[in-house]
Amino acid sequence: MDELLLSKVRLGVVAELLNYDWVAFSELARALDVSHGNLGAHLSKLVDAEYVEEEKSFVNRRPLTRYRLTKKGRDAFAAHVSQLASLLKAAT
């Protein structure tokens, strides 16, 4: 299994990004119900691993940070889920 995706928050981030092109930081924090500091630390790990891409810009003079899942992140998630399914199948 992918150790990076064993974290509930990081797994939640990747799962949330699966369905969207770009998601704003504040939207991710709201959807996952986590603090901004906690989410920021987990996103940094995903960005460093190149599972997630980060884009910073300004909208009406306000900072906007958005994230999207990379192909590497999507492939890692699919492999992780496949391994979990295999474990479940072996246990039944």
C-alpha cells in the first residue's frame, strides 16, 4: 500500500480531487472539515510527492491557492484502492 495515502486527510484530499479539475484550498478545508494548518501540512506532502499540483494566483487582490490531482496521484490512488480491495477479498 502507498504509505502516503494511509493518512485519512491525504486520502480524503485525493478522493476529493478525483472529481474536479481544480479545487480551492478553502473548499478542500470545508469539504474535509479540517483546520487550515492541518490541511496545509498534508497538502505539502502531496505536492512534494507530485501527487497534487498547486497553483497560486490572485482574484480581486485576494490570494487564491488551488489544487488538482496529477496523473501520478491518480495512478497511486488507483493502486492503493486495488490493494485495499485485494486485502478485503482475501479476508472474506
